Amino acid sequence: MRVRVEPGASLRGITQVPGDKSIAHRWLILAATGRGPSSLLEVPTSLDVRSTASCLALITDKARPSLHAWATNDPGSAEGHGSTWNVRVEGEAVSGRSVPLEVEGEGRAGLVEPAAALDCGNSGTAMRLLMGLVASGRFRCELRGDPSLSGRPMERVAVPLRAMGAEIETTSGHAPIEVLGGALQGIELAMPHPSAQVKSAVLLAGLDADGRTVVHELAQTRDHTERALLALGAPIETGNGVAVRRFQHEGFSARVPGDTSSAAFLVAAAAATGSALTIVDVGLNPTRTRFLDVMARMWARTSA
């Protein structure tokens, strides 16, 4: 098949993109497990992020009201077929910039046994990160997902968490997953396949493990978790792998930056049409912006 693409009308002006889902998952988990109040701005209202908030509401007490209200405050806009597009929910500012999501945490010691299975919907990030979080919980819980998520591999997360001391049963390597948390020991993990989700799950478990937890990667993956923990004062070591020790953070305030992947489409559109476009408040984590190097090789000019 041959496709001919020609420039269309030019783009001009200033725009913004929704908050980064990958970062939002992590900030929600850290807010729910912090000690004291946290305030989050620009949390995207996609289905994936709502799944994380809904699951966290089931395993927390003080954080439950705000997380449940935020996750279920759906204006009725249809998001069928597993779509994760962002919609406006009640409480967002007219400008499209969100009001803060206030979360009251009690630390990891405040996690409670859920009254129902944790429904992760279509979100692999939610399921894998939550596995790491509940691995040290002194309770049993089940994580489920929709048919698509139930076909994705989960042993790559379960194996290192078992090595740390959690009891985890998968369904032939997939969801549903049953986790019985317990006292964890730090491990040194050489990941056979690069995965930011597996790395993050192990690091989250390492925050409540005895000793040092180290993750070695064959290739660098996005480092949102490490950056977030470092910002909260965690004893993160980088260089020869990523290492962490037991750490309990306090509540915090944070703004989720604009999603780099969403911005990439606008950058490509501007480059293809010879346009001048400004996209504000976009995350510039170097592990997410390598597409800009490719654009530069195509003679597109970008600046941050």
C-alpha cells in the first residue's frame, strides 16, 4: 500500500494537552500512602487513571471518600470499547484546568483489606503497580481486569514480588491475581526485559521491605517512579541500577505535567505543515522526549 501525505493548513497559537497518565498513576498511589494531606492538580480523568483511584479507594480509609468521589464522578460521556480519552468531570475549572484533588493519607500502615476485588479495568499500569503496593499489606486481596487486561502477562511482576516474600497466585500467568502480602525482604533483580511497570512495582514494594532493593535494567525505561520518590525524599540510588530502602513519605502537593505522547502528535502536525505551535506545561522527562531527537533529524526545530 502506498500513501501520499501532503501538508494541509498551518497551525498557529498556544495549546495544552491532558495530564500524563503514567505520572498520574504514581502520584495517586503516593498520595494515598503518604502521611497527611496531599493535593494533586491536573490529574487526567481517563478510565485508566480512574481505575487506579477506584482501587486505592478500596484499600484506604481516610483517602476513600475523595478518591471514590473523583473516580466515579462521571458526567455520563460514553467511553466505550476500552477508550481512555479524557473527559471533563464536575469540579473542573471552566478553563479546562482542574481544581485540586485532595487526598488524606495514613501512610502504608493505613492500608486496609478491601471489601471487594480491585477492578483495574483495562489498565496494566494500575494492576502491576498495585501488585507492588499491596505486596507488603497484611491482608489478602484480588486484582481483576477486563478481558483485554486479563490476557496480558503478570508473572513478570509476580516472580520478583514472590522472591521478596509476598504470596501471589496468578491465573495461568494472568489476571485474576490473588495477593497475600507480608513481611518483605529486599532483593537484587536483573530484569530480563525492560519494563517501567515491573521496575516500579518492585520499587514500591521495596519501600516497605527490610534491606536494600535493587533493580537492574537492560535498557533504560521511563523513570517517573524514581523521580517521584526522589522528590519526596526517598533514599533512591541510581547509577548501577536503581536502589531503594524502606521509606515512608509525608503528604505533598504536585501538578501532573502534560502528557508527552499527546504532545508528540501536535509536534508532528506542526512539523508536517510548517507551522509554529506552542504547547504549554508538557512534561520534559528525558526518558519520554527522544522523539524530539528524531524530529531534529528531520529538520524540525523545537525548543523547551
